[in-house]
Amino acid sequence: MGSMSVLPEIRLPLILILLFGGLGVAALVAMYRRNRQIRATADEQFRSFREQAVGLMDQIDALRTRHKTLPSTDPDFVEPMAGATKALYEQVAGDLDRLWERWLAVMEVWNRAEARLKSASTFSVRPSEEARELLSTGRLEDLLRDSSVCKTNLDRLNLAHEVAAKALKDARREASAVSIRVGGGGPSGGAGDLYSRELRVVNHELEEAERILTTDPIGAAELIEGSRDSLADLREPSAPRRPRSGFDSASPSRTILDDLVVAAGKLQELGSKIRVMDVVGLIIKGWVALWVLGLLLAILPALMPLIFLFMIFVVFGSGFRVFQRVSAPWYWDQSALRGRRGRRW
């Protein structure tokens, strides 16, 4: 009767606790599914990120191999490099070495970030946030710019002879046109002598460019461009200088680093979402903990008789066991029991 009178008193609090506890459990389950989905997406994006990273590492290695074998594989380099061409070749070598060292350091950072992602638990996404912070230190933008510059300079070295030869051909045609104009009714007197003297300087520069074109095509191209600017002034003195022709390095080609930067941005965005879910998870876990505590406090008075009976049973059972050990110690001593069984009568 006492327990029956207690039940109506705890019924309403128990119902409220179960209701709010159920809401907390539902929120906890929803958060668990959400965190699991986010971690699965993060792992998938990170695997894709690592695959692109390995591809990029192969690309950098290919650039180094291309740079090393360029003098022997390019048929235009029949003589050792000199001048501006040799300087650019050595500059690319230094840039590639520094880029490789920095890339190895970035790979170590990415390995640590991957380890953080794998250590994320069910309700804790802090390792994922640490991985995002590690990835933000990779400075992929600098690697992208430096890799594009190295590729651009290698392309420039490969095309140097073709660009210089074409520029020399165009410059000779322009010089011939200016020479015909000066000799066929162009400026006369002092102006004509000035034009003739400038034209002789241009022709001398073109001959010098043709002489060094095989060993120093980049230096020859620069010399030819200066001569063509002088020819442009002779044709139209008031016209603005045209941009230098040749290899256009303003728009480097798209490489795998571009895709890598995009993947890093997506991974960082995902990490920011995981941080919000981590805060929500802490709130929900606190809610469920309070619910469990309240539930225990609510049903504990009704369970006190059963708890009391269980404690009595434990006490009497322990006392009975101690009494048996005192009254018959030989029964509990296995060595003594084996001795009694093996004794001959």
C-alpha cells in the first residue's frame, strides 16, 4: 500500500522527465547521424584531397625531370646555354628545389591532418577542426603560384629558339621596309642621316642576335625586341610602344594545384560546419546527462524497498559464506582437500 501511494506522487514528474528525456535522446540521435554524415563526407573529401596531392607530387617530380633533361631532349639546344638563357635555367633549378622541400613539409602537415580526422570519435569532432587548422597552414596559394611560374619558365625555355627565330624574321622584314622607305623618298637631310644611322644600329643588333641565338635564345629575343621597338619609332615616332611579343606568361595553364586549392576550400568549409555541430553536441549530451540524473532521482524512492531487500540478501549471503569458511576451513583449502582425498586409510 505504501508503494501504491507513492506512485501517484511520482507519476507526473516521471512523465515529464521521460518526455524531456525522449526529446534529448531524439536530439542526440539526430546529432549522431549528422556528425556521422559530416565525418563520412570529410573522409571522402580528404581521400580525394590526398589523391590530388599525390598527383601533384608526381607533377612536381615530372617538372624536375623535365628541367634536368631539357638540354638533351630539346633538339634546338645543340650548344651549351649561355647568357640570359643559362640564368633562367639555373633560376628554375633553384625554384624547383625550394618548391620540392616546401612540398615535403606540406605533405607532413597533411599526414598529421589525416591522423586527426581518423581519431575523431562518435560525438567529438574536435580532431576534425584541428585537421582544418593544420591544412590552413599549408599555404597552397604560394605553392600554386610558384609551380605555375616554374612550368611557365620551362615552357619559355622550350619555346625560346622558335620565339627568337620568328622575332628575328619579323624584325628583318620590318627593317627592310624601313630601309626602303628611307631610301625611296623618306626623310632627307639631317633627319634622313639620323634614320640611316639608327637603321644601321638596328641591323647590327639583329646580326648580334642571330649570332647568339643558338646558345642564348632568350637573350637574342630580348635584343630583337629592343630593335623592333627602335624600328617602330622610325616608322611612327609618336606611336606608343607595342607590347613585346613572344611567349605569353600572363595566363599560366591550369594544373592540378587549382583542383587542390578548391578541395582545400571545401574541406575548410566542412570543418567550420563540424565546429558548430560540436557545440550542439555538447549541449545535447549535457541535456541527456541531466535527464538520466533526474530520472534516477525520481524513481529512486519507489525502488528503495527492492534495494533494501537486495542489500539484506547480500549481507546475509556474505555472512553465511564467512561462517562456512570458519566452520570448515579444510573444505575451502583446495590443497588440504586434495591431501585428505589422497591419504591412504
